[in-house]
Amino acid sequence: MAQIKPFAATFHLQEMVQTIEKIGGPSFRVTTDRGKVFEVKVIVVAAGGGSFQPKRPPIPGIEAYESKSVHYSVRQMDIFRDRRILIVGGGDSALDWTLNLAPVAAHVTLLHRRSEFRAAPASVNKMMALVGEGRIDFVLGQVSALQGKDGQIAKAIVKRNDGSNFEIACDALLPFFGLTMKLGPVADWNLKMQDEEYIVVDPATFESSVPGIFAIGDINWYPGKLKLILCGFHEAALMAQKAHRYVFPDKRLVFQYTTSSTSLQKKLGVA
Ligand SMILES: Cc1cc2nc3c(=O)[nH]c(=O)nc-3n(C[C@H](O)[C@H](O)[C@H](O)COP(=O)(O)OP(=O)(O)OC[C@H]3O[C@@H](n4cnc5c(N)ncnc54)[C@H](O)[C@@H]3O)c2cc1C
């Protein structure tokens, strides 16, 4: 961060690039999972092995409810205000959101398949205290089916450990089954891929099969590729030569060494 500081880069953290749309030649519209939209001339994908994606519970047809009434994370607590919520899991996320949403929601049920938890003992004690005060419910079992309409869940069918079933009426389901490393949205950007995992690039420029979209670091593939930080830096330096031409077509790119360029040294604060 200290090295980047003199170049005044802007950061948008804690969000994931979801979609990339071509709007010119080359220029793109990039949308994040928080709804931010950027219009850019060049994209450099440095997505490593991908991003952490929530593990989907094995409930038939759950996809139809996702983002409308099934949520794998909480971005805005307010959307759960006065709603009946079913939280599933026994780790820190499940317990933390049970405690945080209890005062906001109309009703919270925590469902876990066993009475032992992976979450911090202090959170488990707080949750049990709320159960004792009758402010939330804690139920043992697993969701086996969902019922609802047009993406809006109405109830969850829960299987008890003895095999019997019962229903929990709810407006939202929040499963917290942990995270797994997956390529994620990168797979949907229509770039030529190697082994369905890596973006194929030209090793002279690190440009992908789509002009204006580059890929550097662990996410790319070319003959002889090594997954090393050193290689990532090399790839970034070469990528910048071609990217500069797209962004500043009329500007000459001056090649300079930090050891001998006073203007670079001044910029870096080492002159
Ligand atoms: C155990 C281990 C030891 C290693 N030791 C060394 C070593 O000693 N020396 C060395 O040179 N290399 C080492 N490496 C390799 C090195 O860590 C990698 O080469 C390097 O971290 C790759 O950097 P990257 O920026 O390409 O990817 P990453 O560091 O994986 O960063 C990718 C980032 O992109 C984010 N991302 C993914 N998808 C999206 C999206 N759609 N929107 C927004 N963000 C997204 C991810 O969340 C992540 O933060 C080691 C690797 C491992 C696993």
C-alpha cells in the first residue's frame, strides 16, 4: 500500500466483480455484486484462484429462491426487518447473525443438525440465553425442502434427526455452510479458458481472447506459466505497455528506470 500511495489509486474493497459487458471497442461496463457500475477502457483480471463462494446446502430447487428470499450473506440488516427468518448452521456466521438479527426480525429460528457448535462459546451462550428468554427458537434438524412462489419462500420442511418432518413458516432463509474457493463469475465472462480454470493470454501482452481484457497472476495461462509473485509482477509490467495504448492512444509511453529517472524518484518520494 505504501508503494502504491504516490500513484493515488482508488480501491473498492469487499465486493466482487459480477458481470462484464462490452460497450465499445474496447470499452466495458463492469458491475459488482454491490451494484456499483464502472465504465472502463481496459480491464485487468487479477483474480488468482477465484473468489470465496458460499457453499450451497443440498436442498432441491434452492436456486429458485436465491437472492430473493435465500441469502448467503447479510449486506443490509434492514431487509430482514419484521421478517420471519430461518438461519441454518452452527458456525460463527450462523450464530453472529442470529444474535444480530434477533432484535430486528419479527422472529428468528436457528436450525442446526446437532447440539454442538463450531462457533465461539460466548456466542453460543448468548444465543441460548435468548432461547431461554423466549426471544428466539433453536431447533435441531436439517432443511429437506422449501415451499413458496416466485422466489419467495413461505415455509421450510425440516427433517428431525429421528426422521420425522415438521414445517417452519418463514420469509427468509439464511444458510451459513461455510465458503469454498471457486472461479466464480470469471467463468461467465466469455474469455477463452484453459482447463476451465485459467484465462488464456498472449505472453507478450497478457491480453486475453477479448481485446482490452488482460489477465495477470495466478488466474492466467500461457505455455510455461509459473504461479509465482515474481511472474505476476513481470506480467503486470508487460500488460501495462499494451493497456497504456488503449487508455492513452495519443500519449507516448516513456520507458524509465527508477535508478536513473529523477521524475520517478520524485514521485516515489526517494529523490
Ligand atoms: C502455500 C503457498 C505458498 C506460496 N509461496 C510463494 C512464495 O514463497 N513465493 C512466491 O513467489 N509465490 C508463492 N506462492 C504463490 C503466490 O501466492 C501467488 O502466485 C500469488 O499470490 C498470486 O497472486 P494473484 O494476485 O494472482 O492472486 P491472489 O493473491 O489469489 O488474489 C486474487 C484476488 O482476487 C479476488 N477475486 C477473485 N475473483 C474476484 C472477482 N470476481 N471480483 C473481485 N475480486 C475477485 C480474490 O478474492 C483475491 O483477493 C505461494 C502460494 C501458496 C498457495
